[in-house]
Amino acid sequence: MSDLEVFGKAVPGTGSPSKERGDCPFTQRVFLELEELGLPYTATYIQEGPNKPHWFMVKNPSGLMPVLRVGETWIQDSDKIAEYLDKHYAGNTLKTPVEFRDVGGKIFPIFTKWLQSKDPGSTCRDEFVEELVGLDRHLQNHGPYIAGERPTDSDFALAPKLRHARVALAHFMDFRFPQELGALQNYMNRMESRESFEKTNYPDEMIIQGWRTKFQLPEKIANVPN
């Protein structure tokens, strides 16, 4: 058995612990980096909610995931896990140069704010498009990845979030990422076609159901032309 174990969100209704992977983009970031580094690991999934197993809460009192267990050491928070993996296993090769670390960082918060508003006409829509345009411009100038020719931690953090935003906004808001943002479209295709992403991915319907439950969303919010 591997001495690296990742705890992440389980598919609802599959128990705790479970072997059924849920739809958390933060946990997928950890899996992506482990896969890219070729490190063997065990994946264990825990149901979200108040009834997490006692043994899990003893080791991880916050109850938040993802968590990486390294022997007897438990590390919670995807940023801290990424730092640990980079330092101890990657020789600092995953680290994104400081000048690029904030690229795309506003996209996910604006996406969740827009979705939670349940308002297709929210000002968040324009803010979201503005951030996509900014990311596209960055990729045109510095791509194909955020920091150049090879993916770094920022890519493994951002790509799952972009997929969540793309899937959820298409379903609930009838919003599509603008096709004219060619560098962004190529970036998403490039990241999602990596073997590590395909191996750690989950169905669109799981993403949709996850956000529907989190924000108590209706089946559809509105049909909004782009």
C-alpha cells in the first residue's frame, strides 16, 4: 500500500469511506499533480456533510478536504499539499513563477458568485467574461500554458475549476465560453486531454448535481443568449 493517501469528496450516497470519486476541483488538483509526478497513492473518499467518520475528524478536525496523508502526517488544503509535493517530490519543478501565480485566480470566485446569485443578468456575467478575456490574452502572450511551454501548479489548480465553470454555466445559465477566445479554448483542450486529467475526471452530470445541491439551484435558471 502506498504511504501517500488522498482524502477527497465522495459521490453522495456511497458511504464513508468510499472508493467513488466525487466532483471536487480542489481534490482533482492534488490527483493531477500526483499523476504528473508518477507517485503511487491511495484514494479514499469521504461524504460531505456533518456525519464524517470519527477517525477522520480526529486526524482532520476541520473536516475540510482535500487532505493528503503522508505516513502519520496529515496536510489539509490544496495549496499546502501542492507546496509539500513540490518541495519533497518534484524538486520545485511544479512551482509557478511568482509573476504568473495569480493568472486566472479571479475566475472561480466570480463563477461561484454568479451561480449563487441565480441571476443570469447579474453584473458577475460581465466580470466573468472580462476575466476569460484576460486569461486568453495572457495565454496568447505566454502560453500555451500559464507559465510557458510546460504546465505548472497553477495549471493543475485552474483547469478543473474552468471545467466546473464551463459545465455548470452551460447547464444553468445557457452561457458558453466565447469561441473567439482561441487561446483559452486551446488551453482547456490541451489540459483536459492530458492523461492525468482524463484519469482523474468525473462526469458532467456529477458537476451539475453538485452545484445544484450546494446552491439549491433549480433544474435551469434561464436561457440567456450569448
